Amino acid sequence: MCVGYCSSNLLISDLKLTFSKSKNGQTADTKTCSKTISEADINAIKKELNLEKISALPEVIGCPDCADGGAEWIAINADGKQYKITYEYGKAPKELEAAVARLKVLKDSFKDCN
């Protein structure tokens, strides 16, 4: 039910941030921008992403996007596994709140990605 660039993705790999956004519809029309990230920032995010707590979370929390409110997810690759938790937009579980807040700041730094 959204219009415009409704889907966005932030990928952190090595010391690189890659942000992409796509339009909803038959033609995705994806825009991608990237920049570097400091090792200190990466270490701060890792510290907030407690793997023990995250691995105990269910894969889906609540009813993401059931009432067209949107969904968010966070995926972590660690120890040869991927942990992905999907939740209602803006309603991160307490175990992820600090990391999601930090990631939102990084995502918002791409507001001029055209």
C-alpha cells in the first residue's frame, strides 16, 4: 500500500556500508549508495548485538506488516549461521533496541541517496 521508495536495506560488510532503496511495484527501480564505516562503529554495533540473546528470539515477533504498518528485520551472520528476526515497523524487541537505534542513525545518513 505504499508509494515511492518503500523498501530499504542497509548492509554492513567488512568496513563498508551499502544502502539500497527500491520502489514498490512491478519495476523495482533500485538506488544504491555506499560509504565506509569505522572499525569502532562496527565494534559498537557488535557489542549491542548479543548473539546469545538474539539466537533465543523467535524468527517473527508480532504480526509484521499485517495491517500495512510495515515490517523491519535484522539479520546477523555469525558462527556460520544467519539469524534473522522480523518485527513490526518501529517496534524492535528490547534485545535489539540499542542496535536498531544505532543502525537507524547509519541508515538516516543516506537520506541524500538519489
